[in-house]
Amino acid sequence: MSAPAIGTTKTAHSDVAPKKKRGPGALATAYLVIYNVVMTAGWLVIAVGLVRAYLVRGSYHGLYFSIEKPLKFFQTGALLEILHCAVGIVPSSVVLTGFQVLSRVFLTWAVTHSVREVQSEDSVLLFVSAWTITEIIRYSFYTFSLLNHLPYLIKWARYTFFLVLYPMGVTGELLTIYAALPYVQKTGLYSVTLPNKYNFSFDYYTFLILTMVSYIPLFPQLYFHMMRQRKKVLAHVEEYKTE
Amino acid sequence: FKHGICTVEILDAKTKDKLCFLDKVEPNATIGEIKSMFHKSHPQWYAARQSIRLDPKGKSLKDEDVLQHLPVGTTATFYFRDLGAQISWVTVFLTEYGGPLLLYLMFYFRVPFIYAPKYDFTTSKHWVVHLACMCHSFHYLKRLLETLFVHRFSHGTMPLRNIFKNCTYYWGFAAWMAYYINHPLYTPPIRYYINHPLYTPPPIYGEQQVRIALIIFLFCQVGNFSIHIALRNLRPPGSKTRKIPYPTKNPFTWIFLLVSCPNYTYELGSWFGFTLMTQCLPVAFFTAVGFIQMTVWAKGKHRSYLKEFRDYPPLRSPILPFVL
């Protein structure tokens, strides 16, 4: 459920009706602007990398390898966002943001990186593209919001593109995990069996299946939450426009 | 100070709708009595789930508060909030603790469908497994008996959803731990002989480890029980008074000199002992999670002691002497 980042809709942006927010100080704002600009740039690099690789090779196949390193770098870098919430410079829930970021990082490292055989799957391209477009919009949204100059187009894109990108990303993620299953089972990746001196066992194969199952209750909740946010945010702007 | 009869109107705290109008209320009526009267006109809201306040966003009034001592005129206006379905603390505790007791025994006796069929109804060959079962069962039996005979509860009830949350935690962890400890492939703490050709340092200390663990466990069980008795004796039956706990003649209570919530300290010690005894990672996890939760509770209790009592002993820490 990582495709577009959700829980961060109530963050330091003036797009919903004005409420009393502490907000970050001047130094924190400057840092956040730099952070969000860097992230926007990073995901643009990934986007450009994907397009160039496609043009060079002439096929959609195996494009993951051309953007593997920046993908890992910038997606892992998003862990900082948990810190931002914990420290309070971004008024989002630590738990929600943590869940979002960790599920992305999990897919990047514990599935795609760890199971070499899935790296050439088309499903990887599916979720990577969804993530890339989402993140470019999301980070530029934050950048402009922090500078108090949010173009309506960016706001509209953020609350509209998810309608397609979210299911697209989820599909890519699920197909990738599914593709990894046979290899995990065969090699016993990240699994611990009995007997051992700590009397513990862990079956990564079963864990992956449970992860896939968890999408069933979680994805609709997140998707409809975003739809409700969309109504609130875009309707509010409509009111101003009709004045 | 009023003579004669009062009237009471109760409004919904959120919608401000008039829910109930009571005339002919005695000035010395308590909030508890008013709740009973409200319950008569709205049978679905029994007293335990009513929150009656002077202000829609204010604190709940206590059942003991008397009408004429409240800042209201001859017609009192109260606001009502539904606390949701309630369940008594005793019921919750009995269910929470009964589950682990029974579940662990099911794993211990290797009831069918848990392990491979050839192990059904067999018992472990390791004596530490029998010891662990006795300790675990003793612990939860003690908790059940304390719930019935020792503890005095400040609140009668808690929200119903808590029982699902709490039972998932206790039952889930009990099953997880019991699965591994009673597993046919369980590995007890073993002593290796240093001259053995397959010796891999560091050695695990086997019988000695289990013996020390048992002593720690029993010591902390007695300690925990002593604290529960001491806390019970602080509060006379039926009352809800709050006093600072102090060490008594029982040496196990002398820890009150250093700690505000020694019941949690001893509880942590018990589970630490059980972890050492079974050398089982899930038990270590359970101990760690319990430690975090109890630390949060201890800090909260410590803070409210400090707020309520000017003369609270300064040397005390919430849960771990000098440290936490």
C-alpha cells in the first residue's frame, strides 16, 4: 500500500480550512524545503532514467536495472520523514508515516533487492513508475506549500493522479511479491527453523503471503481516505473560485 | 445552599438536545442517583456508560458528587456523553488471564492439530519444560485469585473494546510462547563440556541457569504478591481514597523506598526469570513489550503521585531504582 503516500494529507499545507498549527520554525522550514527539493530532483532523475533506458533499449523489459541505485537511495532516504514527524517539524502521525515509508522500503530491499529473480519482472516497472510519478508530485507539492506558493495544478494533480496510480502501484507490488514466493520457498530466504538455541522460528514465505493478504483490508481504507480528502480539498477551492 | 426541591435537565453534550427532564429531585441527591433516574427514562444507557458533566467538554462528575454542592441553580443543567458499551474490570481480568492459563496447558499437553500427529498427547522429555509449565500456570492462577480476592478497583468498568484488545495481546503472546517451549524440537539451556570436541564458546550454563532463573521468578512472584497486599491494605473496603504507599514489615515491600510501582518491577523480574529459564526468544519479546507498557504506566502513576501529594518521597523512581 505504498503507491501514493497518504497519511501526510493533513500536513503543513494551507490547502484545507485554516486551523491553529504550530508549524516548523524558520530553520526547520528551510531544511524541509531543501529536503523536498532534493527528493523531487531525485525522483525526476529516476523518471528521466526510465525514459532514457526505454528509448535506448526499445522495450519495457528490465528497466529496473537502469534506475536501481537512485531508487534505493531516494526511497530509503524517505526514512527521514519519520524523523521529521517524531521531532515535530511535520505535523503528521509518526505511526502512519512510519507505516507508509517502511512498507516502501520493505518492497525495495526485502523483496526486489533480495530476490534477484524478480528484478526483471514487468510488475517491478509497474510499481516503480507509479511511485515515481506520485513522489514527484508529492514532493513538489510539499515544496510549494512550504513556500506558500502552491499552484492549483500541483494540488489538483496530487489529489487526482492517485486515483489511477494507487491501484497501479498496488498491483505492481502484489505481483512482485507473488513472483518472489517460489524463490523464497526454495531457498528459505530470511527464514529460521527449529531446532535452535533461541527456540524461535520464522517463515518468510508465510510472512510474504500474510503481507499480501493484509492489502485486502488496508488498501480500500487508504484509497477511500484519499478520495474523501480529495472531496474536501478540491471542493474547498471550488468555493473560492465561484466567489 | 438550597432548600426544597430541584429540577435537573440533561442535554446531549454534542447535539445539545434535551434528553431528560427530572423534576422533584432532592438537593442532597448524588450524581449516582441522578444517573439511575436517567437510566429509567433511557434504558439503553446504564449508569456505567453515562458521563455526566457541567460543561460539554469538561470532566465527568463523580458518582459521589452531591447536587447541592455543585455550582448550579435550582434547575441544574448537565451534559451527557455516552461512553459506549462497558464491561466490568473483574470480567476483563478473568478472561484475559484465564485464556493464557488454558492455552498454555493445551500446548503443554500437545493437544491435536498443534504439532505433528505423532506427538499428540505426548509430553516433553526436558524437565525444564515441566518446570516452565508449572511457573506459567502458577503465575496466571495467582493473577486470577488476586483479581477475585485481593485487588480493589477504582473504576467499576472499562469500554467493551478493551477486552478484545487485551485478550488478543495476552492470548496471542501466551500461544506464541507456549508453542515454542512445548515444541518437540525445543532446545533447553544446555551445559557444554569445555573439552567436548564439538564445544562452541560461549557455553550455555544449563542447570545452573535454570536454577537461578527459578529463584528470580519465585522471588519476584512473592514480591509482586506482597505489593498487591500492601496496596490493598492502603484502601479500606468500599472506599476510593488514595494514599502514598510505604514499606511495611514485609521485606519485599522495602522496595517502596526506591520505586513508585514495585508491582511492575517485580512483574518485570518474574518474566525476566522466565526468559532465562526457557531461553526462548518469543518470551524475551513478551518481556520486552511488557516492560515498555509497564514503564509507560509506572511513569504515569509516578507523575500523578507527585501531583497529588506534596510530600511525596523524592528518592523514588517510577519502575527501576535510580534508572527509570
